[in-house]
Amino acid sequence: MADALGKKNITWESVKVKSDDGFTLTVFHLTGDENGPWTTSKSSVVFTSGLGGDSREFTATLPMSGEKPMAYQLGALGYDVWLANNSAALYSKEHDKYTADDREYWEMDWQKYGIYDTPAVVTEIQKRNGGKKVGYIGHSQGTSQVLAGMGIIPEWYDKNISTAVLLGPCVIPNEKYFHAYSKESWDFLNEHEIWAIGNSEGPSWDDNLALINVEGPQELKDIMNAVKDMVDVPVQAVAAFAQTSHSKRFMRYNPNWFEEENPKAPLMDYGLVREMKVAMFVGLWDNTCPVTYAQQMYENFGGEKTVTDWIVHPMHGHVPWGFANSAWFMDKLTTALDRNTN
């Protein structure tokens, strides 16, 4: 992280946070730039990345971009900026009881992040900002986890989050990415104790990848080219997305999916929130989490009752939202953040 922040002359502090399920999470608090320390005059904001990502996502920009990353721009504008890292991601690997060699260490998904990781990080920020509500900015999986949290513990989110900014909101991803989620593939992964994709600690990912490519089901081999470069992705997190995709229901992860004739699980009704607000940034060309489901989300929220900002970019897909930093985007982002601050 020092390389990513240092190259842009950003100053920061590293803060350790304990989650209720035993992980020690690292959160980076951005404090200034080449012009000196930032003066906080606006709300606290925490960023959370997509699947297989970490806080470095928000220190990068797209090629040819002439602006600084959105997180840096917010800091310079007076926001209190924090970059989160979910359990088992880079910078958040320590657990009280388990190591990356243990199955239990990897038994997690983005639903868990929404009820353990995000609350732990926000609570730490509130210790420093006088207990004020915190703005949340998530990209891709970062939106999935906050939506899951809103559906499982809505009262907590109403009490502690002012606005959730959803960049490439994702509840039901495109099913074409999950054709390898079959009983044959699942049994193979379990038999060979492969609990994570691209894990940087624990069982060798290089060895596991070679094993898949030699002995694995063909559909699992086929998907490896798309995921082999991901880092520290729990297989269960991918399975949770696959289940929502196949069922077309935003539901809790079902560990017995392949044992049940018509597998289902309780829905996560993010529309249960009553006080917090939501801003949705949707790409018309998003083929990962299609705009059709974003429109359904808007309706499930009760429209303008909860969604104060509905932004559709006619040329955006899914990935670019994580690196958005144009003047147009920053104006929309700050407007959304400022609507519901206290």
C-alpha cells in the first residue's frame, strides 16, 4: 500500500480493526497529499472494493485519466476518507483461531462481509468522528455486501450509514459467468480441499491450479482462464454469487445447494431500510451485473423514497466505475454524499 499511496504523495495511517468473527482487518485512513494535511469539513466515507480486490482499487485510475483517484479527490475536498479491506484480502489476513491452511478460515462470502466486516470498520470510524453516520462507497461486490447487510441487519445500517453509493450495483450477476457451478465441480473442489482462488497464503494456488487443469471437470478448466489471476477469493463467495444468479433471487448462501431438489434460502430484503439513503451508479453496457436488475433494485427500494440519486452512464460497463474520477462523476458523487449527512 505504501507504493500505491506514496507515488501520489498521499499520507495515511494504518488502523487495525477486530471483527466479531475473529478477523483483524486493516483500514487505511487517508490524511493528506503533497499540499499538506487535509482539513476535514465534511462527512466520513469508507470505500469497499469488488471481488478479489482490496483497498488498492481506489488508488488507481484508468489509462489516460488526467485526474486523481476519486478517494484522493474526496480527501482534498474535505471528506474523511477510509479504505477498507475485507476478511482474508490483502492486509486483512489475521484470524484469532484459524490460518489460511484451514477450511474454516475460507468459509465466508460477501454476505458475511456485510454483517461483520463493514459494521466493524464503520464502528471504528465512528470512534474518531464523534459517532456520526458514515457514507459508504462500494464497487461491484462492495455493493453486494452492503445490500446483504441492509437485508439482514437493516436497523444497524439505518442507524450508522448515511448514504450507500453503489457503483455497478450487483445483486444478480450474469449467469454466463457461473456455468462451472455444478455438483461435479463443487465435489472436485471439496475433495481436493480447494477453498480459495488465487490464495496468497495457505495451500499452494499454483499446485491447485495445475491439479484443476489436469484432473478437473472440463467446465471448471474452462473458467480458470477468467479467474486464475484473482487473488484471495473464497470459493464460497463465488458460490454465493452463483446461487443468486441461477435462482434469480437475492438470497442467503445455501451450503446444501446440491443436496436439495429445489434449493432456496431466505431472501435478503434490502428494502427494509427506512432512514439511510442510496445512490445508484449504473452502466448501460454493464454485462456483469445487468442494468435490468439495477432497475428492479430501484423498485424494491421504493424508488425515490430511498434512492435519492439514479445515475445511468450510457457508455459505462461494470469495471470502470471502480476507477471513475471525472469532473462529471465527482459532481454526482459529492452531491449524493451530501444529501443525507448529519
